[in-house]
Amino acid sequence: MGDLQQEATELLRELIRFNTVNPPGNERAAQEWLGARFAEAGFEVELIGAEPERPNLIARLRGDGPGPTLCLSSHVDTVLASAHEWTHDPWSGDLADGFVWGRGALDMKSQTACEAAAALSLARGGWRPKGELLVVVLVDEETGGALGAQWITREHPDKVRCDLFLNEGGGKVIEYDGRRLYPLGCGEKGVFRFSVITEGVAGHASIPKIGVNALLKMGPVLDRLGASQPSYDLTEDARALLVALTDGGEVGQFDATVALDRVRSIDPELAIIVEAMLGVTLTPTRIRASEKVNVIPSQAVLEVDCRVPPGLGEEQARVRIEEVLGSDGHRIEFINQVVGNRSPFVTTFSAAIGDWLGEQDPGCEVVPFVLPGFTDSRHFRAAFPDLVAYGFFPHRHMTMGEASPLIHSADERIDVRDLGFAATFFRDISLRMLS
């Protein structure tokens, strides 16, 4: 693990030093630097993109026999950072106190570095797969993937076609009630954002009762959104996770509310994350009304971020919205609709991941995980329906509770031991699935 950890650490430190805050992204310099290392190791390398300064990197190691294509995927764009809030400069890649510090240290230049270190070590050692090893480093994930995963799977699907796919969205160990659980990202919730619209009558704000204030009609709507969330709609994976966390016996023979209360009594912070997986969620985020401070608004618009479990669509979203908001005094208009996605939890691929974890961390358990948000995996699952895709970047030393608050936050950092742990995983899983 030592050599892999050192290489992954140095790769990450260098990647962090490329400022790829999106927007504008400007990922080309980082991609060219990384691509040169793949080319030196014997990979076929392509840089292709919708915009010249924002190319996606495809590194392909062809095999010496038939077999599946395993894709190790990541993205190199990041969210912004305010340097004055940080202990170490966010683009320094500092190595201090056993951590690499900087924007992207967790989301997700670290996975880029670990996947690259693993793939490079295999190629330099003369190994060739049965099938193909594909390393795809994407751009533009942080703003939805229009120039990255969405573009490349639509415009050049044959260049990234694969059978097995690893990406972000799981793997950070959960220490729970004396157990060590590794979440395997099997699915991602869909996005059904909508507007709540109330109507009134405009008037001069100096005479409050001369009009009908549409903004005041929004008060009951906000009260309802603050008071409750919709009833649960348990998917197979969410139900299986609850069963695993509560020793609930056979799937389906338990009460989800009771099970979640038990999780909450053991780990309140984990319960918050788990609850978001169990059904439709509604979160108001923006509101607008009058364009002038002295005009009573004739219309108010509240935007709500709505996430829907994989497999459910607009019909169930509307049912749950009406359950919370009712149907009187407002109307609903959807802003965008993206159905959630998933891969089966039980496959030969997940079994291989579980076997590896059992060897490295005896007594641990693998549990299904449904990401409340979404990643580039959604575009690959949509493009390749038979694909088995998982979110998995294993951390053994930083727990999910320690790492998650640092993502998109100040002082983002990763334990260098987890870089070695993850790089070893990506090397070993490539050998197991492609040998």
C-alpha cells in the first residue's frame, strides 16, 4: 500500500493546485497534465469536450483477451472556496497533520488521484486486462454535467461504453453501534423541482388593504413545509438499509417509522441522512414576489427542491406534494423532472467489493445506500441500461460523519491513509474483475 499511497498523495496534491472551480471550470491544464501520465504508462489517451478549455479525459488500457470493460470515473471540477475561511490555502495541496488539504480533497480529486494511481501502477507493471480498463475523468459535474457526463454519453457513447462503473457516492465507513458499515451507492434520487404560485391583486404598498397580497398567501404554504415531510415511499434499497441498521428480520416485516426512531436513538446524525432516502422530500429554497418595494405583489413564486426515490416519477411526486400542501390557494408548476436511477445491490460486482472489504477490514458489513443527491452515474446508467454502476470510494480512517461536513466546506481534507486504502481497492478490484 505504501507506494500506492505515496503516488496517490502526490497526484492529489498536484491536482488540487489546478484551480478548477466551476464555473468557469478551465479544466484543460489539469486534464493535459494527467493525460500525459496515462500516455507515458501505455494508455490510449483522448481529450474531447464540447468546449476547448473543458475537455474530458479518456484513458484506455486495452486487454489481451475478451472480457468486460471496467470504468473508473471521477470529475476534476470543484465548487468555489473562500481562502480567508481556510486553515490552509484551498489550492495549496498542503500535506499537514496526516491530511491533504484543499478544495477537491474529498469531492472529488482524491478519487481521481486514487483511480489514476491504481491504473498507472497496473499498466507500468505490465498487466493487461481481460477486457478493458477505462479511466474517465470528467468536467462540469458540479453544475449538472452538461459539458461532461451528459455530453460525452450523448455525443460519444462508444468512447465510454462500459459494463462496470465506479464513481463517487459511497464508501465512507459508518461506525454504528459497535459495527463498521461501508455504504455501497446503488441508487440516486430523482429531481422534481417545482414552483408554488399564489395570486393576488396589485396595489400601492402605502395602503396595505387596497390590494390582495400574494406574498402573504405563501405563509400557510411555508408553515406546512416547515411542519412535516411526506409519508415514506420505501424502495428496495432503502428498506434493506433500514433492516440492516435495525436487525429488522425479513425485509418488509417492520415499521419504517419505528426502525428510523431506533436508528435515531443510536446515531441521530446518521438518522438524518437515512431519513432523506426513505421517500419524497420537499425543501423550499427561493421565493420572489414584487419587483418593487412599494408595490403589493399580485403574484408570489416559491421554488421547492423536491427529491424522489429511484423508480418513482411525477405522479407520486404530485401525490406527496398534495399530501403536505393540499390543493387550495395555490398552483404547482414543475421546473425540471429527472427520474432517479439505480443498479441492483446484489451482483457479482458488489460481491467482489464485499469480499475485498472483508479481507481488508474483517467483520465489516456492506450496506446499500441511496444518494439523496445525484452524480454523473445517472448519465451513464441512462446511456447504458445494462450497466452495473456503484458509488464507492472506500474510507477506513475518516468516517462518513467526519468527512461529509467537509465536502463543499472550508478546510476540506482527506486522511492520507484513506488515499492508500482507496488506491489499493481500485487496483485490486481491477485485477479481480478483469483477470
